[in-house]
Amino acid sequence: MIPASFEYVRAGTIEEAVAALREHGDEAKLLAGGHSLLPLMKLRLATPEVLVDIGRVDAMKGVCETDDGRLAIGSMTTHQDVMDDPLVREHCGVLAEVTAMVGDAQVRHRGTLGGALAHGDAASDLPAAILALDGTFTVEGPDGRREIAARDFFVDYLTTALQDDEVVVEVRVPKLDGDWGWRYEKFSRVSQAWAIVGALGLVKRTNGTIEEARVGLTHMGAVPVRASAVEDALAGNGPDAIADAAQHAADGTDAPSDLNATSAFRQHLARVLTRRALEAAAG
Amino acid sequence: MTATEAPTTGHVGQVRLRKEDARLVTGRATWTDNITPAGCLYMMVVRSPMAHATVTGVDVSVATDAPGVVAAYTGADLADAWQTSLPSVWQVTPDVKEPPHYPLTQDKVRFVGDGVAVVLATSRQAAVDAAELVDVTYDPLPAVTDVAQALKDEVLVHDDEGTNRCYSYHWDSGNVDEVFEQADVVVERRLINQRLIPTAIEPRAVVAQPEPTGGYTVFSATQIPHILRIQLAIVCGVPEHQLRVVAPDVGGGFGSKLNIYAEEALALALAQKLGQPIKWTETRSEGYQATIHGRDHIQDLAIAATSDGRIVGFKADIKADLGAYLQLVTTGTPMLGAFMYPAIYKLEAHDLTITGVFTTKTPTDAYRGAGRPEATFAIERMVDELAAELGMDPMEVRRKSWIAHEEFPYDTITGLTYDSGNYEAATDKAMALFGYDELRREQQQRRDDGDTTQLGIGISTFTEMCGLAPSRALGSLNYRAGGWEHATIRMLPTGKIQVITGTSPHGQGHVTSWSQIAADALGLPYEDVEVLHGDTAISHKGMDTYGSRSLAIGGYAVHEAAQKVIAKAKRFAAHLLEASEDDIEFADGTFSVRGSPDAAKTIQDIALAVFAAHDYPEDMEPALDAEATIDPENFSFPHGTHLCAAEVDTETGRVTIRRYVAVDDVGKVINPQIVEGQVHGGIAQGVGQALYEEAVYDADGNLTTGSLLDYHVPSAADLPAFETDRTETPATSNPLGVKGVGEAGTIASTPAVVNAVVDALRPMGVTDVRMPTSPQHVWEAIEAAQGGAA
Ligand SMILES: Cc1cc2nc3c(=O)[nH]c(=O)nc-3n(C[C@H](O)[C@H](O)[C@H](O)COP(=O)(O)OP(=O)(O)OC[C@H]3O[C@@H](n4cnc5c(N)ncnc54)[C@H](O)[C@@H]3O)c2cc1C
């Protein structure tokens, strides 16, 4: 429960953070809310030599509307601030709803959106949500900024497309125009725990039919996945197509086996939870 | 009030807010980890990452040179520090294997977490860093992680013993073969009582400190300061009178702090060696490896009955996984259940085999209930299985077979005498509160509708034996200690008292309950009682707290000491009032002369007069203090009826408890709120076993549930609001009429919940769900019953 000793650097700006990462290379780690990183350090599963604290980089906090009509959420925005943000609630309520199911109140007041995504944890709830929303990541490195689509961002267990010297500055999500419904079915062992499987159903409804359906799955592989077979089967159909479509929720996934669930049980859960999420979202 | 009125019981039976709580809830408690003597060295134990290996080398030289490190030692370096092995207290059979168990191993490591070296440093950080620098080389051996494999004796945990079978114990009574042959129905099942981790909220910690006047003080997060003193004195060769053991505030134990641990012995031995205070506090993950585990039985069971549902026989063949070494009561824990397999039923035959087996896992030992939850789970699950087989209501089967209230005292087939009980009363009350018939109707409706969420009803009409224990009974079982308890009452000059108890509370509220008992007995204000405990310098004698013993024996001792104070005070009163002792009456703290109510002295008057000692009987000492050592005449037998309604989502396997009704009979109640607290916590812990908790090892012997991330302890958010009530059938074995309540909820609730889960799924063909009844296990049970390939 005592981390190995490390050096502590506080970055005041994004540029300082990037410079510090550049100087220390893979010996350095950014410290956001610390709620994923510090537990690993205390167990000495992570032993970075330098921690670059970005907790006071105000430029990475808060939510605004972008020129292209999306929402930009600063990566250092805490889960609680995402949930409470009026723009998020108005234009992307699904994100507020999923965020509200992350951990407990303490976690949500310290943990950040950027940290949760950059950590790349397969059991984390927010990656599936950003993926289902077709969000993008604005990241800054020594050579300036670039944008990474969510589907390219998550690479493997605890591995993302970020370079060692890059910082996630913000996450962009679309405003959901039209009649969207959603439900995140998070299935966990005890309350306030990580998802064994999570299924996010996001449905655009037009005149009683499903114009568009999106399904993001948590913990059905090393990275969050979209249940594209289900999405394809539903587009243009009525809600009564959901039960059959959801049977394909686990198609093409590579669900892990662990103490809470075997791979087969995860696949079963994915089908049940996807059906329930979509039925609620379409209803 | 006149002296002719009968004494009132002003405090006993009433809710009194706990005297303990103000300190605890305002953060002013003193936990062992808060104690840091000047010059204290922090100890880190270097533990084996392997389940089973020959230790080919331990090199502490690099660690010794690390910053802040004062010393580092291997098992060999400290071999001379030990006068004996760490103790195992119960010789359960004459030929039980009791392999040596030293605080650090030398030859082999036998479980992940086995200690191989220690590092001492001036800060905790330095100790943690340096521990990583100790170079241990291992020659791996195969892990032995289940009892069937262990019993083949192909890989031995303790080579010198020649077998992994620690002991085999067999006991039968009645004509077993005949009863089973003639029975109309016999139901057999294999049930798994999984391994659990106790998880007290305060981790273990110890501080050993040399005293300038010679001798040592050991502060420990322990349930057993008195037993620890004797045993540490023996293990470390410290004269008993030079060893003071203090249990400061202790945050829960559930049996996990009922032990003599390697770290306690190490801290004392190193304080002896270096002449400096030594401190150690476990981390949660460290505790999960190095603090005892509980349960871990495979139960092969058979129940026999007549076709109309009268239970006649029970057989249990138990394989108990003891883990790698014998801790204090490792051998005896299954034995504590040995008497209880017949439970409340009037059996004609009983057959029990217990095989204790060494494996390369953390040692098991007493965990809340210790043996009795295992026995109760076995019988109560099997009664439900029998009822299903017979197509009868499970409560009907119980009613046909249990001991009727007019049959007490009742001699059981296992040789116990249940002094009192009323199963009918508790059951009737529970059934009414629960609305049993209504819930059965709803269950049928859901079955008829093919609802994906099914409803199950689970019953547990449990009893247990607690109040450990009559010393002669322990002696006859080759338990190497007694079961008495001690109390002293010191009368202070102003009539206030100090009660010194040999029990060692760690959450149970003895300070409050003992105050209520003493205040009523002596007619004193509740506020005028101070209760002292947990320090061998103050409480010289005691057998500590476990096995729901404290009230039935320790509370009894307080009551008895108070009677002795009254007897003395009566003689002083007679002297001062110039009356015959036979004419002195005592009520509500006042001694008066029969027939002349104005001639009276309060107990405070007498206390002051005795203190002054100007005028007192020739043949007396000027003192009112008294002590009592109580050796109970019998165990006590709380019982109750617990009913659980659980919803099972047959698609996801999730179980949600909808109602939980518990009617407990714990005899007379001293403080209803404390009793309720014990029942609530107990039920929660039993639900933990039924639904959530399991210590899992992989094939290599690694504990894969190594932290609270993977070992699921339920929180309040996972539990329903328990509905509790009581019946009160006084125990006849003590003057307070009290039984015990610490373990009752845990013993009762596990089968109630699992019975409910199985009941919900029975129409799908399910006859058992392995604990914990997790979504995975429920799903597997459904798939298996329906011929799927889960
Ligand atoms: C008890 C508990 C329960 C939890 N339960 C859940 C749950 O149910 N669901 C869930 O989804 N999550 C859960 N979490 C995780 C929580 O959401 C964390 O807050 C989040 O995963 C990490 O955010 P953070 O700000 O704390 O990041 P940190 O721990 O500070 O950082 C995490 C990683 O991301 C990197 N990083 C952080 N910010 C950036 C950035 N801007 N650019 C690049 N890299 C960055 C860090 O270097 C580090 O490697 C739980 C955590 C705890 C402690």
C-alpha cells in the first residue's frame, strides 16, 4: 500500500505537461484524478519514476460547444462535473447517465473523463459510451494536436493510441438531435462495482421505427466494442425486431473469462443486457 | 421506595446507547496502528509468492544495506528465538498430525504468503522498499489446492508427516445402517461450503515494546489478549509476569483475531533481540494471504426420513481443507460443528466423519460460527431437499421432526443437553411476520406465468451451541484450555465501581452490557459503572471473546461478582445498622432492616464507611471488592427461525433478497439494540457467504481473490432491510437466562438464502446452486438442469 518513490512535477499548462512527458519519456505518467493510477502504484503494479500532475490545468476542464456543432469536454472534467453540466444534460444526456453509474460518489468527484478513457480499462464504463457516440479525442503532443476517433483510440488491455508524450486535451461528442432514447444496462457483482458486462443501447426513433440503433459493449473484450450485427439488424425496423437482433450481441466479440464470469456467460449476458437496453431505449 | 419492594431491573432489558460509541464515531479510538512508540522500527515480512517450493536460498544482505534499514533476518537467523512452535490448541484425535509451524519458514514455503524473512527499518516506506531487495530463491514444487488431490498423498505439504491427512474423526450413534435401510426416503447431496475470508474492518497490527523496567508490552489487534500472553510467553520464552498484552480498540475479528500469529511472535522476538519497539500493520491484501480463512468443507450428506416426512437419520462425510499449517483452532473448527449436524431434530441415527486435510493454501480456522455454520448449512439445506423429494412443505417436515417445547431439557443423539427452547413459538412468529402463505401464492403465480423473475422461499430453523465452554467438557475433548471466565468488581470510596472483565470486546459493546448487568445487580446508576478490559495488567485473568461466550459466561461472572459484593455489604450494613444480618434486606442499592424501613444504608454509604474503616465487623477485611470465576455448567443453545424471500432473475442469474425475517431466541436480552446489531451484522455475513464471497485459488495455488476488488463483501446497498423480532426462552444454565447472539445470524442466514435460491429454481429442475450463488453459478445450475452446456 506504499508506492515506490517517484518524482512529482506539477504542470500549469498543457504545454508544460507535454514538455514534462517529452523530457521523461516512458518513465513518466500523467496524474489526473489518480483513481486508476494510484491504486496500481500502491500495489506496485505501476512504478512510474515521475508523476506529472495535470490537476491544475484549467484549460482542460469544463464543457463547451464547438464550431462544428459538437460538445467538447475537457479531459480533466470530473465525472461529477460531466453529470452536472447543463450542455451535457441537454445535448448528450446518455453520457451523464452512464457517468452516474461510474463507481461511487467519491470516485466521481475525483476521477476524470480523460483519465477514465486514457487508462483503457476494459471494464470501464465510459469507453463504450464514447465509442457508441462516435466520439473523438483531441490529443496534444510535441508536434501539436491531432484528433483520434474513438474506434481507433482503444487498442488493447490498458493500451490506447496515445504516444508516451501525448496528452488527451478534450473529448468531442455529438449533440444528439432528434428523438433519441438510451439505457445503459450495467451488470456488476455488488453495487458500485465494475461491470462484468455493460450494454449501452442508443436508439433514434422516427414514427415508431428505429431509424438508427447503436450498441456499445463494456468488458466483452480487451477494448470496448460496438455490436454492429445488432445495429445493422435494427436500422429501419420496429422495436419488435429487438429480441431477435439482440441474439447477435456477442457476435465477433472476444469476451474474457475471469472470476465473475466465464466467456460463455459473458456472451449470454451481452445478449440479455443488449435486449433489455434496446427495449428500454426504444420504448 | 421502600426496602420491601422487589428489586427492579432498571437497565437490563432496556436499550442503552453504547458507552463505546462516542469515541468510535468521533475518531478518538486508539487502534494498534495509532500506537507508535519513540524509536519504533517498522517490520515487513517477506512472503512467498509461491504456493509450494523448496527454499534454496535467502539473501538479506542487499536489503540490510538499504537506506533506513536496521536489520533483516531469515528464518534460520531467528531459529533460536523460538522455544516452541506456534500453538495448535486442540488435539482432536490421539494421532492428529501437528507439524511444526514457526513464524518464519526455513526449508519450504507451503502457501502464498508464507513468511521467509523480515526487514526492520526506521520508516514503513523504507521497510517496504527493502523487502523487495531480499533475494529468495525457490525450487518450485507442485501446489496442492484441493482435498481430493491432497488425499492421494502424491505431493506432501509436510514431508515428515508422510501424509496430508491431518486427522480422521468418526462418530456415530444409533443404529445407522438399520435406520437408513428401513427409511422410506434417503436423499443424498454433495454440498460445497466454500472458503471465506473474514475481512474485519481493522486489519491486524502489533506493536511490541521493551519496558525500561524489564519485560515487554505487546499491543495487538487481537480478540484474545489473555491467551496471547500465555502463548507468546511460551513461544518466545518471556516469563509470563514480564509480558503485558494490551488489546486496545479492536475493529472486529470474527475469529480472524483469535489466534497466535507469526507476526505477533516476530514482533516480540525482535523487540527482545534489538531492545527497540517493533511495529507491524498488515495491508488488506497481505491480510488476505496471511490472516486465517474460514469454512472450506466438502460435505457429502444423506438424510433419511419416513414417507410422511419424519426425519430419522443424518450422515455427513466432511472433508475439511485446513490449509498449510495448524493455527490455534484449525483442527478444532470442524469439530465445533460435530455435535450440531442433528440440529433441532429428533434423530434416531447420526453418522459423522471429518477428515482434516493439509493443502498449500492459507490456514483455515474459526470464522464467525466456526463449524456450526457448516453443520447448520448441511442439515437445513438437506431438510429442504428432503421436503422437495417428498413433495411436502419444508416447514411441515420441520414441524414433524423437531423437539417440541415440552420436551426440554432434551438429550440429543450427539450427547448434548439442550436446556431450553421453543421452536414452535419462534416459527409461528416468523411465519406471521413474513406472510408465508401469501408469498407462496405469489410464487405459484410467477411459476404459472413463466415469469423470468422467479420467487423462492428459504427456511432456516437453526440452533447452535455456544457459550464456549464448560472446562471439563473441553478437557474431555482434548482441548488444551478451559472455558471459564473471570470478573472483578472494585468498589471505589464514593460508591462508583469498576468492573474488570476477562472478556475482550472488539465491537460487541461489553462496556455497555456489563454496565447494565452490574448497575442492576448493585442498584447503582448506570453511569457509575466503569468497565475495564483488554489489558492483562488490569485484567489479569480471562479467556477472552469468541464463540458467543462473553455474555453467557463473562456477563454471568460480573453478575456473580456483584452477588459477592452484596453479600459482603450486607454484613457491613448489619454491623452499622446494629441489626442481625438475617434481617437485612437489599433492594435498589439500599440495605434496610426488615420491619423498620427508616433504618437503611445505601450501598454508597457502605462503600464510604468501608473506605474509612472506622467501624466494621471484627472478622472482616475493610473491603467490598469481589471477584468471580465462572465455569459454565452447559453450553447455551440459541435458536430461531429465519425466512428469506429471494427473487432470481433466471436470465441473468442475479439474486435479489426481497424479504428477510429473523425471529431469534437468544434467551434473556440485556440490551435489545445491541442484540439487534449483532443479528443484523450476523445475517449480513451469512448472506455474504450465500451470495457473494469466495476465496478462490488457481491451480498454482495463487489466491486470485486477493483484495476487496475481487473478494465481494456485500455492503448495505446490496442487502434488504432485515425484519427482526425475538422470542425469549431463558437459558437455565445461568442466572441471567442469557444464551449468546454473536454468531447466530451468520449460522442461520446462509441456508435460508440458499434454500430460497434453490426453491425459486426448482421448477426448472435445479436441486442445488453452488455457493456463492453468484449469477455465474445460478446460470450454470439452470443450464445444467436444462441439459445445456454451461
Ligand atoms: C473504487 C473505485 C471504483 C471505480 N468504479 C468504476 C466504475 O464502476 N466504472 C468505471 O468506469 N470506472 C470506475 N472507476 C475508475 C474511475 O472512473 C477513475 O476515475 C478513472 O478510471 C480514472 O480517472 P482518473 O482521473 O482518476 O485518472 P488517473 O488515475 O489519474 O489516470 C489514469 C491513467 O490515465 C492517464 N491519464 C490521465 N489523464 C490523462 C490525459 N489527460 N491524457 C493522457 N493520459 C491521461 C494516467 O497517466 C493514467 O495512466 C473506479 C475507481 C475506483 C477507485
